[in-house]
Amino acid sequence: MTLQQVKQRFGIIGNAPMLNRALEVAIQVAPTDISVLVTGESGTGKEIIPQVIHNLSARKHKEYIAVNCGAIPEGTIDSELFGHEKGSFTGAAGNRQGYFEVADGGTIFLDEVAELPMQTQVRLLRVLETGEFLRVGSSKVLKTNVRVVAATNENMQNAIASGKFREDLYYRLSTVPVSLPPLRERGEDIHLLFRKFASDFADKYRMPTIRLTSDAVAMVNHYAWPGNIRQLKNVVEQISVIETERELDTRTLQQYLPSIQPKSNMPAQRESEESISERELMYKFLFDMKKDLTELKKLVVEIINKGGNFTVSGDQAELINRLYADVETAPYETAKLIAPAVVEKPVVQEVPYGHHHAEEEDEAFEVHEVVEESLSLEDQEKDLIRKALEKHRGKRKYAAQELGISERTLYRKIKEYNLGE
């Protein structure tokens, strides 16, 4: 079955590259019995992946059971999953089959798997490894042939590090990992989903379909959507029921989007706070570099004005040594051009500097000015992006990870600087 056919069959809207990749992996592993772990923020639609996997597998005619691990009390979850014997605990009036017994030959979807208690994790690990389990209160070993697909919105590495989740179970569950992107990184899919939900609710409530002005479309696309698809659907339903006007402008729309700026401020707020913080992290070392160069320039001016031997203070020596520490950085190369004697040695106590003619001073400052101009933030950012893309052979996902920014931000920067192939 092709990707487009899968989207039509399961009602999946969108063409974002990360969404397509997740679906392609699900289609590819469906015929196997490999365990799959679906990750992604809350509200991204993780529950659709196990449905795709089950319905495209040889198990499609057997049971499919979805279990929300976070919604079952800790005291009863073992009984729910593995069953219990009569009298095994208060209220156990008879024998009961658990989900792993009922779904024999089928698929179990364990949603919010990180919420499982530790003792349940031990039982689950045994099922995954041997297909064996015990009912609560029984010593008889039962066998089952169940495929497990799990999902979580938690950072599993953090859960493992904090002792909340077993590392061996994590590796058993995540034989094939599938990651769903947050809505804010799905670009034009946001408006497509808005229109789909608007049409659905118009049919449900028997009223005309709501639509957006061009400015409102831009607002929807630039909003962060912390609740992802679930939040978008909720907003569309609210608007469909409450608003009498069927065409929405930004003033109306912003009433349903928490913490969004009015339309008049949108040009200045086009980048989200997250994107700005990402860029600040990338620029930090550039600002530090420029600050060091400014301090070095002042130091060289002092040396020249002294006209002879010049004793460097502790702070100044530390500055020179810091610049000297990385011989491949621009500050050190600049320092060598301006005052080679100053950076002659890694540890500086006293810096002799001879008499300088006016021509030499002018030349030194001319070199400094040229280097300063080459250190513009735009040029440095462009160079960083180019190097990251070259290092990862044009793979933008990995380049974005190395730069510490989102893929969406990287795409925008590539277009802005004309760095595309």
C-alpha cells in the first residue's frame, strides 16, 4: 500500500516530511513482529501509528487493544494486563483474562508506557522476551503471541536516568523508533488540518463552514500550538459553535489562541520565542568573540602608546591566553596580525613591545578593521549553516540538530541566505 493510500484510508492530513517519514517506517515494519515505540509531544496523534501497523499486518483479523497505562490505577494494572485468579485480592470474585491473553495473535497498543509501575515493567519485559506471563495470584505460566506497540510523550532517556523506567525494557520496546513531529513544525499542514476540522464540525453542527482570511492563515501558521493537533481541533470546534461570522480575521482568531500577539505586532513577532532563544544560543560565542577582540584592540593601543616594555595585568594576560588557547579561531589569528609579540607564548607575564612608526600603527589598525567587518553576525551564521550542511552531506535534520535549532528554522535560514542546492 502506498503512502497516499494509507493517508486516505486512515484520514491522515498533511505532507510534512517528518510525518511522511513516520508513516513510511510504520508501513515498512507492519508485516513484521518487531516492537515499535512511538514518541512525540502530547496531542500529535501518536495513536494512529499502531492502527496503521496493525491493519497492514498479518494480525489485522485478530484483536487490537489500546491501553492507556496512565489511566489505570497502579494497584489494578497488573490484573488488567495479565489477568487474575479468583480470590487473589479483595474483589476478585472470579478468574479474569488480561489483555495479553485476550489479544493472543493480535496487537496491544500501550499508550503512555512510561507511566507503568516498576513491577509491571518487569512483567512486561518477560512477555516481550519469552511470550510468557502469570496471572495475578497464579503460579501457572501462560503463553501469548502478541505484538506490542508503545507510545510516550516523555523523554525516555531522562526517565531511565531518574530510575523511573527500566533501560532493558526501553530497548526491547524501541526496536524500531517512530517519531511524530509537533504541529508547529508541520508548516502548511496546519491550515490543511484547520480546514478539515472546520468541514467536519460544519457537518456535525449543521452550519456553514468557517474560513480564515489571509492574515488569519498566517497567524495560525505562526502560532506555537503547545497542545498540537488536539488543541487545534478544540479551537476549531469552539469557533464553529460560538462565532456567528463565518469568515475569521486575526482579531477574532486571537481570542482563541492564548498568549498570541495582535495582528499589528505580527511582523515583529514572526519568530516564536523558542526560535529566538535558539538563535541566541548560536550567537553567544560570536558575541564573546567580538568582545574579546574589542578588549584586545584596547590592549594593543595601550602597548603602542607606551612605546617600550609593557607589563600585562592579570586580567589582560588571561584575555591573551584565552585567545591563544584555540589557534584555529578568528580572535587568535587577528591577534597575531595585530600584535604578534603579544601572543608569542601561551602564558604571558610581561610583553615587550618596541617603538612603532606611524605607518606600522596605521597598517595594524587597517588589518583590525578588515577582520572586524568580516565578523558580522549574518556572515558567521551563514558560514555555520553552510559548514553544518556540508558536514552532514545536505541532511537538514542532522544539520539542525548540530546547530541546536529546529528544522523549520533551518529551512527558513537556508532560503533567506540562498544556501539551497
